[in-house]
Amino acid sequence: HCTPAWVTRASSPAAEMSEQTASLDTSSPPSKAPAQSHTTRSSIDLASFFQCPVCLDYALPPILQCPRGHLVCSSCHSKLISCPICRGPLGFIRNLAMEKVADFVLFPCRYACLGCEITLPHTEKADHEEVCKFRLYPCPCPGTLCKWQGTVDAIMPHLTNMHKCITTIEGEDIIFLATNIRLAGAIDWVMMQSCYGFHFMLVLQKQEDHNGDQFFATVQLMGTRKEAENFTYRLELKGHRRRLTWEATPLSIHEDIAKTIKNRDCLIFGGNTALHFAENGDLSINATINKC
């Protein structure tokens, strides 16, 4: 029942807007009914006035403009020092009129270019885009230079076909065996755990610093944040009269394993501790997935 894990070495214009919106009925905001799959020509035209000239996504409330009225989305605004249109100073001027108009516009999903036909109010746009079936994700496998991108449903077929050394084990409670932990250098051990109809990536990473070897272990769900909230995981090292345990909610596919390790929000132990639990240079970690 103990299977070796995969080992890899880490290696706008405001004037135009007044004409376009002259006939707009502002008596009530758009219905909060399910998002529409098609939009009218007038809605598309209105949404285009909110397009950020930098990222080509939409400037949504709070909407900021330069002194000449050019809009830029809040994300790009934080990265710029001058207006991308007139090169003047950006400042922090709110366009309250455009913010009010935004309440009556249905915006396309940012993944419309990939096939998504949904349009929806700006208050629902971010939530939809997080789980949009057309959204692309990078290969989640650490320790590789894989440049693959695909939808969430294509992740497991990609890992199975292109990263054949990754073992998948069925079950809620398994043994994650990391072999040859004494190997020098930065190393990743990776395994997939399948249970409750979902796939979880178990990652153990070894890094070297001035304090010696450091090990970091975490679990990532091949699914959304909302789906991840339905689970908890437990990683446990057991030895002679010793036990080391970490429990947490798994990361979602939207979260970065490297960032989680950098923030030290995972199971962490040093090289000497690892040797106390190892047997013949191999380290066994009990991995348990629980459904809330």
C-alpha cells in the first residue's frame, strides 16, 4: 500500500457616453436573475465604454479616472504612474457618474474570447469568473517547467498523460511515501489522492538554506475555493513515541503552492526532524482527507 512518490529536482470618453446613454432607462437596476447567455447590441456598446486601455478588461466600481476623464481599472491603476492615454498624472479621481451607469450594464465574462457567452452585472462578474468553465489554469505540478494551460476538467488528463511518474492512490486515508529524502538539493515529491469524487495533489518540498534542510508539505484540491471549503486534510508523521500533525483546508486550484510555502502556511519541519521519522532514508506521511 506504500507507493513511491514522484521525485523531481526543482529547478472613454465621457462626451460620447452621454449620447449613448441618453435613452437608457435608469428606473431600476438589471434583474438579479441567472446570468444571460446572450446580450443586446446596446449592452455591448455600453460595456465597451468601461474597457480598460491597458488590460482590456472592464473598469468596474470603484472607477478611477485621470483629470482628463480617461478610465483605467483599479488593478492597472495601482501599477501605473501616468495615464496610458494622455500620459498625464493619474491621481485618485472617482467617476461617480460612470459608477452609477455601471449598475445598469451587463458585462461580458473576461473569458468571452475563449467561448463564454455569459453577461452579468458587475457585482457578480468576479464570482462567475473564478469558476467559469472556460478559465485556463497552468499546470499545477511543482518542480517542472511545464508550460501547459487548460480548463479545470483537463488538469487530471494532462497530469496522467504528460506527468506519468505521478502516482494516484484511491482512498480517504493513504500513505504518502517520499523516497530518498537524503538526496542533496531542492526536491519535490508529488502524489495524487483520489476520494469523494475529487483529486487532491499532495506535495512535499525540500529546500536548502543556512539552517540546513527544510521540508514543506501541503495539499491542493483540483477544484475551486468553494469546493475546497468542503474539505479538511491532515498530514501526520509518526515515529517511536513521536507524532507531528498538521490540519488545514486544502488549497484550491486558484492558489499558488509556492506562495503558500513562502508564507509558511503548511506543515514545516527541519532535516533533523525528518530523519527522526524516516526509515532507511524514506519518509512516510499519513494523508487523510475529511469531508465537512
